[in-house]
Amino acid sequence: MFVLELTYTAPVEAVEDHMDAHIAWLDGHYAEGVFLASGRKVPRDGGVILAGGVSRAEIERIAAGDPFAVAGVCAYRITQFIATKTSADLATVRENPAA
């Protein structure tokens, strides 16, 4: 599983110019089952996406395709972790690491 942290590298007004495309991009990855949750950080200097079911290389490719990243208005920090415990709603993304 991955935590994708977006940090805006441009004023929020420049980010807003790409918001519709970013939302469409999010919707596509939700439809594929890759994205599990997303939203703005507080204070509003970026966002966070929770994702799973893909490799590190694939999540890096997905992040690079974000219209925000393409436009150069955000930078990504990607953290991978093993979700060994989850809520019942996220049971399908639980992982059992090899011993």
C-alpha cells in the first residue's frame, strides 16, 4: 500500500487551474480500484492519496501522470507500507508479509 503526499510547488490559484483535470484523473484511478481515499491537507498546501494493489513502479507512473505533476504545480512523496491491520472496510487490501 502507498501513501502519496502531494505538496504544492505553485500558488493555489495555479493549482486550481488544473483541478478539473486532477479530479478526472483521481476518478479514473478510483474506478480502477487503485485509489482508496484522497483529500486536501490542512493547511491547504497539498493533498494525500491512499493507494494499493499496484507495484512501486506502477504507482510512480500513476503519480507522474497526475495533471498537477504534469503542469509542475506539485511534487510527490511516495511512502510504501505493509497494511497488516485495517478496518473491516479495507480488509481486501490487508497484506501478510513473508516471514
